[in-house]
Amino acid sequence: MRDFAAGVGLLFRGQRWVAGHGRWWGFGMIPALITLVGYVAALTALAVRSGDLAHWATPFADGWSSPWQGLLRAVFVAVLLGVGMLLALITFTAVTTLIGQPFYESLCAKVDETEGGGPASPERPLWRELVAAARDSLHVLVRSAGLGLLLFLCGFVPVVGQTVVPVVGVGVAGFFLTVELTSVAMQRRGVSQREQLRLLRGRLGLALGFGAPLVLLFLVPMLTVPAMPGAVAGATLLVRELVPVAAAEVETETEPRLETELAGISEK
């Protein structure tokens, strides 16, 4: 429970950080706004064409009498829109992180700068970072989709499906949301996705305390965009807990200082 509370605290610290750095808050909202506009346009187009898609997908029902034909196609439209909204919810953070890679790289660097002891900026071209981010996001989406399908099937189990499964679902979604949000800061530190998952599983309470409340927050569409910069800032603070400055980096910083002090002693 202590780790869970610490994760919740890091989430609030991230939101407090962007509240105190208004320019970076606005800067960090740009990718989320771009993603939101794209998703709204796609879902609107899906809703407009859903009737045509229902007719195209159910030609066998053309000869059915009323009300069965209309009922079948209404159910198809409802399922189609529900799946579309679910996919939008699942993929929103991954797409926003991918679009906002340069934005969130700068935001993470600023958080590290203000907190002190951050890593040096990675010397890699942007296209290479985008490819790595897309690959890692795809792996996370495949894992989360597989577990989501399993939980969906478990939802049909009486009692358990209506009580335990939703709680577990929020926990699973929270863990993978934490994986997505910490990916930028982890990449800055040269941490592979496999090592990232190992670190987060090792501090599962911390990851769940950070991600689970954020899942519930992101269920409110109008809060997703303004909360995204603080979520990235909080994820950077979480990574600082998991991956302190490497010993090699500390030695690199301290070696010149030691040589100067030794030179001064020898002169005396």
C-alpha cells in the first residue's frame, strides 16, 4: 500500500509541476489536442457511415420482416460504435505519445533539469526515436489487447464478471498506461522496453498507484487533454524513482573535479 500511495503522489506531483510551469503545460497539450481532433473526426465519420456499413455487412437480412431487420442492424451499429470508442480509448495514449515524441522529450528533459541529476539528451536522430517508440507502443498494445480480450470473456462469468473483473481491468489498463507514459523518460535513459517492464513489475504497487487513477481520469474525455502534460511529468518523476542517475554518469561528472583537486594538492 505504501508503494501504491507513492504512485498516486507522483501523479499529483506531475500535475502540480505543470501547474507551476504554465508554458510547458500548454506545450504538452498540443499532441493530445492533435490526437483528439483526429479521433473525433474518425469517430464522427464512423457514426455517419455506420448505417451504410450495417447494410453492407448484413445482406442476408434484406428480406427480413420488421422489426427484426431494423433490430439487427441497430445492434450492429451500436457494437460498431462501441468497438470504435473502445479502440480510441485504448490507443489514445499510445498515439499521443508517438505524435508528441519531440514535445514530451523536451518536457521530460525540463522536468529532469528542474529536479536535478537527469541524464544527458540522447544523441539519436528523431526518425530513429520515432521508429523505436512506434515499435514499443505496438508491443504494449498487443499485450494489453490480449489481456483485454481475456477480461472481456471473463466478464460473462456470473458475479465475478460484474465485480472482480472491472477492478482487475482498471489495474491492467493502469499498468499499461504507466508503461506508455514512462516510455519517453525510459528511452532518454537508454532503458529497453524489456527492462522497463521488469522495473515496473518489480514496483507493481507504484505503477498501479500512478496508472489506475489516471485510467479513471481519462474516462472523462474533456479531462484527457489537460491532464496529459501532468501525466508525462509525473511519469518522468516515477522513472527518476526507478532509474537513478547511473554510476558511470556520476563518475564522469566527478572525475574532472577530482583531478583538479589532486592537481591543487600536488602543487601545494
